[in-house]
Amino acid sequence: MLTKKLSLTLNVGFFSDLAATRRVAEERGLGIEIQHFADGALLDGAWREKVSEIKNAFKNFSGVLSMHGPYDNLDPAAWDPQVQAVSRGRYLHAMQIADQIGARIIVFHNWYFPTLRYHHGLPRWLDRRIPVWQDLARSAEKFGVTLVLENVWEPDPAPQIALIDAVNSPFVRACLDTGHANMTALNPAVHDGTKQPGWGVGDWIDQLGERLVYVHAHNNSGAHDDHWAFGKGTLDIAPVLRKLAAMKCPPRVCLELRNFEDQLSSLKLIDEVL
């Protein structure tokens, strides 16, 4: 299997040392994902001050900046018009912030729930979301950012694939979260009502194919979204990394881990694997 060098990204949040993260990123030629603006309380508060802090911390940074967008209880295609308006407003606000700090990728959650199979399933979910995401794609184009839709609860990539293909925009692509996919693979009965083996992370990579431009990589117990380092947990991360590196156009891989030490140990494992 031919492997290429993966483009890697570290993540920073409220408890991160921005200077230390930048130092390692620049030493190794890595990108940085900024996660502060996923917090709705910040977006309603001192977000301008945080933008200023981030801009100062990463001034003249030569790597690729990305950003996690807001997600908690948001649905830009909700039936409730007020929820819809708030959600769209949050997403547009995130694009504005990304433009100000120089982030070129924004992660948004896909938010397809498997229980929707009791409510006309994927077709009805798509009907409401296609025009919404086409509109958001036009906004993303204006800001020059790519919106990547991340799997959360869905047991397979069908919702991501159907929505991305229907929107048909280079500004809306896929983000694979390895930890979320690992949980649905190990607990299929919880998610789709069957006792059949769930989709493994490798299956997700194969099916998403060229739609996949970004990865949130982390490990877990299979029962909880632990965000453990690569070397701990039930997911064998080595074949996942090799499979990603062997893709025709390998996606950018963000080490979405809880602390800086776990990011450093996972970087070491990547060096050993690739």
C-alpha cells in the first residue's frame, strides 16, 4: 500500500496553551484547529476579544488554520422557525469569525439521528436540508471557507453522502470523526435497532471517498466519546492512518484530543506508523 505524508492539525480550546501549540505546529509543519467558537456562550459574549486574542497568537502563522463551528442543539433546517433562525445565524457568525482569523475550514455537525427512520427517514430529512445547505454553501463561497459536515450519531455515512452530493458544492465536504464512528460500530443495536456488526472506520473512509477532506482523529472505549490518545482505546488507529495516507487525495487529519500531552504522544505514534 502506497502511503503519503498526511497533513496534520493540532486542536486548541479554552484550556490550551496557544504559544506551545503554535511552537510545535511550526516545528513540524502542522495546522491548528481553533475550537473556542463552538461555544454559544462565547458567541453571545466576549467573542470579539477572543478573536483578537487568536489573531495575535497566530499572527503570521504559516500553517493551515481551521475552526470548529457551534453545534449544540442547532439545526438550520428545524421545523421551529426560531430554532432555524438562531441556527443559521450561528453558522453565518462562525463564517464571519473564520474570515477574521484566517481559518479556511469550518467543522459543522451533520446531525442525522438514526431514530428518524420512524419519521420517514433519510428522504424527509434531506428534503428540508438540501436548500438550506445550498444557501450556506453560497455564503461559504463568499467567505472563501469550506464547510465540512461531521458524523455524530449516524451509524453509516449514507446521510453525509446524500446531503453532500445533493448540495453539489466544493464548499460543502465531509469530515469523518473516528471516535464517533467507532462508537456506532461497537454499539450498532443502540443506533439502528439491529444486532448486526456496525460500520468500521475503514468502511467510512471507503464510502466517503473523495468527499472526505477532513478527519477528527481520536480513540475511545467504544461506550463513550472519550477523545483518548491514539494508543489508548478500542480502535486500532494504525490501519486507519495508513488507509487515509493511501487515499488519492489524503484528507487533513486533526488530532482532536483533550490535552496537549495526548497530542504529542499521538504525533509520536503517527511517526512510527507512517
